[in-house]
Amino acid sequence: MLFDKQDKGVKNMQNINNTQYFKVEKAPELQVKDILAIVYQSLSEKGYNPLNQIVGYIMSGDPTYITSHNNARSLIMKVERDELVEEVLKAYIKNNNWTRTQTIIKDAQYMEIIESAQYLLTEVYFPVGWVKKDGQTYINIWHGTPLKKLGLAKNANGKHKDGNTQKNFIDADYLLYPNEYTKVHMLESYKVATLMQGKALNLGYPRTGGMLAASKADLHELRAELAPNGEHLYAYMPTWKDYLDVEQVIDESKELLDYLDANLRDDQILYVNLHHKVSDSLDYSVYKRIKKFPPTVDSYQLLALTDALLTDYSSVFYDYLVLRRQIILYCNDYELYRKKRGTYMDLMELPFDKVRTKEEVLEAINRGKTYDDEAAYKEFCAYDSVDNAKKLCSLFTGTEEYVDVEPISDHAKKQVLIYSDSCGDSEDTRRLRTYIESDGHDDMDVFISCNRYLTNDNKDTAYPMLNKIPVIGTHDEYHLSGAGIAAQKLYDNKKITIEQAIQIWKYDYAAAGRRFYGHAPFDLIVLYDVVDAQKLLSLTFMETPNKILCISDDMFRKLVVEKDQFLKDALKVCLPYMRGIFVKTEEQRMIFKAIYGDAYAVQLITNEKDLKNLIALAVRDEGE
């Protein structure tokens, strides 16, 4: 510290009218690259692998990955992790002559990035507005080996809501499956395997590989933090039970934790990771043996240090199995859970400890692992290794040399899509249902698609049909370009014709079709019951060249009775793209000709047999 006026401040006080100056000398501010260099050197001096430790810190945020030697830990904690990633990427890009990179951000920038990035990876799915572009490589790793039923394996309620998930699977270049069990159930549950053009990636999840690596690494600093007196560590990670009242879940959780805290030994600590609706209602300060998962510690690193996992129906136990340690399943309401959520397998058939009371939980913890899990390990951890992440990343270099991949579909059959807007209580719906339930589809895979919102209003008529056939649900959200929005306004105000508008809309609605179905290789699209003009346009301008139109009673009503001008005009521009146009009565045919003239051959379809025959004929004569 320096005094600018005099060396002694006392003398300066002789004149209180003078302003005094106090100046602090600042140490030179370290740049991110300088901090990384210090951290790297410090880790090397202590005998660590600097790369592994720095990556571990960036991925988890756990400061114990970094040694305190040379004040390295304190230095790196002064820098945001995204800044570290940015610095590393900048150096990598500079050394490899890449031209552009961005940090993932939210909302509009996020959409821009995922639509332009060369490589895409997600453990769930990308949002509805995303359309996969040519040249993109998309890897979907999903987020866990499933216990509860998913997709179309659920009952009819909700099947039509999985369209975006199905679209993501259709467009994926690789779909990661950590075992055959997951592969079989995921492909069967979403029913779009025959539309997938990607490959199955037989590989364990990156997080389980990381957990394996952490279990073998020297993490004494983290263990000292979690168990300062050398205590035995346990983890409790239950699933969220949405079929129960929140207060009930809170009460049940508190009852269990209160009991365990009072009865665990002094050399035992239970770390808990509960849903925030439960966790936020608990006061962890009253517990001696119960602790909340530290927010600065990666959950899977913590699991790697535990002696046992306590859960209920969370699929985390499939991940934890890779460690070959004790798994305790707290199944106090198993029958109710299985009824409400549905499961692919009976938990009672698994070798792990199954308990139903808090007393049995404590007994199992104190008893330790006594069962044989060899068969379960071979079934659910078949593809796991410490190199899971490394093998996955090899795909970003454009090679499959280090991974096990296989085609998902041989595309031997014809693929037919039938679109029906609402599946309401109508003759058209009953006819379609009869067709679906009939025999004779052996040479084709038939999918039905519907508007997820409209279908909700017609559950009684829609759900019985949706239980019979693979469903691909869509929505009524359209993401028109700026030019498309302008064209819509001009058209609505009668400033331009539909023909003029369509020159701008054509691409927009083709993109909308890809948002619904991805790049699904349909051989035939049947526009069976379409009452929405935008849906009509999106289906018409899809890449599939082979389309037929069945004009339903509801469409006629909107055209003739409600006089929907947009639908009328949209139909006008769509008709030339149809290989066949069908109505149900002679009267409808005359009305159609009165509106659109004699340029189009309109045929009658009077029953479900006619429907079956025309679909069979259309798919056989594709492109002719």
C-alpha cells in the first residue's frame, strides 16, 4: 500500500481540509490461459494426470478434482467453467484451423446453433422447431435404461404426444443402447424402427464410464470432504412419484429419513438426492447422519465412493450396477407404481435387496451385499467400460473404428403414413378403424398420424384405434420464416393470391413436414381426414412424391358450410400434387367439380374395402 501525499498519515491529518489519497496496488490480473497453465503445472507436480483432472472439474464443477498445491484450486474456482471450456476450445480451434465456434446459449441462439452445428448430441431430444440439416451428424444417447414403460408401450392416453421423440429417433444417425434389453424395448416402444435410417450404437453411457473411472481414481480429497472421519457412505436416490400427492411424498420421505438418522451408526452417512419439491421442504440441519448431495459434487462421482445405493424405481440402479456394489430397492408401494406407470420387468425378479419398510431398509444397509448379481451385470452392463465417453467421441472424427454399430432397419417393407386430424366420432373414423383392424398389411408398415391436440378431445373414438397401430403424433405449431409470416398477412388481407403466397410458403411448409416426421422414408402418404389448411400444405409439400387425398365429411363441411377460404385455396394448390383424389358420394363429387372444375379425376370410395384396395394399389404402383 502506498500513501501518495506523505509516508505517515498522521502528518496529513494536520490539515483536515486537504483530501487524503489511499491507493491499493493491484496485482497483475491473471488471464484464463494463465490460470490453466498454473493448474496444469500444479497437477503435474503432484503426480496427477492434468487432462483427466481438469476435464473432471469442468464436467462436474467439483473443486476437489484440482489440487490445492500452488493455490491452484482457489485460482480455478475464480473462473467460470464455461470460460475454461471457451479457452480450451479457442486453443484447439486455433491449432486445428477451425473457422468458427460458439458457446451453447438459450432460446434463439440455441436454435440457431443446433440448426447449423455439424455434430449434435442429446440424451433426450431436440425441440419441435428443429429440423435436421444435410451434413449434420446426430447422436441420441437417451438418458437411461428404462424401467417404466415409454412411448407406445404406455396405454393409449398419451401415445399421440410422442411425435417429437419419434421424429428425433427417425433422424438420428446413431442411437446409443447400453444393453440389448434397452435396445429391444426402446425400438419396440416407439414403433418407428422401420423408418430409422441410422445405426444402433452398442455402447455404455458416458456417465457410467465416468463412474467406473472415478471408482478407480485417487479421490481421497473428495472422500475426505464427504466422510471427514472415514465414515461408510451410502446414497439415496428415489424416483419422482407423480401419482402421489406432493404432501404425501414429503411426509413419507421425512418419515424414512427421520428414522434412518436416528438409527444409523456414527460411522455411517447417507447422502440423499430428492426431487426439489421434496428436498426444498426438508430441513437438513436437524440431521446428524443424513446429508444432501453437495451441489458442487458430480452425482456419479459421489456414487463412485459409496458402499451402497438405496432407491426405489429409479433407473439409476441400472447405472450403479456397473460398480457391483449393494443395491437396495425400497418398494413400499410397488403394486401401485406398477399399476400406475407400468414396467417392462418385474423388479422382484432382480437379485437386489427388496424391502418394504424403513426397518428393513436399515437392516439391509447394515447387512451389506449378500446376493449374486453376476447375471444382472452381464445383461444390463454388457457394453460398459471406462472408455465409454472416449469411444463415443470417436464418432466426431468421422470414424466407427472404435465402436460397435449395426443397422436398425433393412427397409424391406413399404412404409405408409395415414393422416387423420382428430379421429373424431364420424363415419370416416369408423371406416379407418375397420381398415386398421383388418388383415392383409403384411407387405407394408402402416402408421397413423394425428393432431395431438385435436385427438385429446376425441378420446373415446381415437384411443381404441390408436391402440391398434403405430402412432406418430403431430401438433399445430408452425414456424414460418419472416417472409412466410409476411406472405400470410398479405394473403389474409387479400393483397396477394394463394398462388403468389405459395411460392414463399412452399419451403416453410416442407420444413414443417420435416418437423413432424423428420426425414422418414414414407412410400405413400394418405391424407385421409385433413381439416386444417396448414396441415394440408405441410403434408403436400413433404418429400414423399406418392400422395393420395381422401376428402372427408369434415373437410366438405368446412369447404361448403363454413366456407373456409384458406382451406379452399390451399386445396386448390395441393391438388396437382395428388396421385389420386377420392370422395364418398356422387353428390360430393359433383360439389368438388363445381368448385375445382374437371381438371382432376375424382373417384368414389364407398367402404373400408375400397380404402384397403386403393392403399394397396397406390403403394404398389409408387411413382407410376
